[in-house]
Amino acid sequence: MKRYLKEVTPTKKPSTQKPEIRREKIIRKHLGKYTLASLGAEHVADYRDMRLADGKSASSVRLELALLSHLYTIAIKEWGMGLVVNPVSNIRKPKPAKGRDRRLVGDEEQRLLEACEAYSNPMLAWIVKLALYTGMRHSEIVNITRD
């Protein structure tokens, strides 16, 4: 399994690859001793339960399971490995966490912008205003291009 996880991530967007490399290492650490054919739903369920017991968020565990499931999908559909079933599809996934919906209240926006204006880097206030006014995320702002 170790080798195959490394072959799935490079086909994804660069912004997805970095966190997936961390997930790969975690999955390989716990499940790397198994071959793809020998890994069963009970192993994946044990992995899920262990990660949740370690205090990992349901979202983190869901993303790890999604990566493992994607590996099986590719192995079955594209690599013709003769696998019959994706063991991840046979287990319950943790319920997704409630999304965050934090809004600035009262004078928080004014205080935030004042603190940004006082910061040594003059671009910070501009970047924070862009995020506030457009709702863009950090990765979206960082990847802005002229075109």
C-alpha cells in the first residue's frame, strides 16, 4: 500500500497535495503493513475508531478515509488490480462537523482593521479588507494572479 498512496496524490491540484501528503503518512503509519488486497473493512473501521479516540476531528478522519477510498477506486478502475471491493465504502464515516459561521460583531471589524493598519507590513490591511469584503479564503487570496 505504501507505494500506491504516493501515486494518487500527484494527480490532484497543488493546493490539495500538501495536506494529502500529511494524510498519506498517517495512513501508511497505521495501515501500511497491509496490502491493498488484505485490507478489509474491519481494519478500516478499527483505524477510524482509533483516530477518533486519539482526539482527531471527524472532518480529519473523513478526509483520511476519502483519500484511502480514492486509492481503492483508482486501483480498481484504472490499474486493473483485480480488487473486488473498496473496503472504505463498507464502513460508516464519522458525521460531518457543523460548519463554522462566525461573523464579526459590534466594533470587531473596526478594531481588526485598526490593528492591521498599525502592523509593520502595509499590505496586511489591504489583504484583510479584501478577505472581509469578498469572503475569499486565505488560499484564494494567495493564489490571485493578474489575469
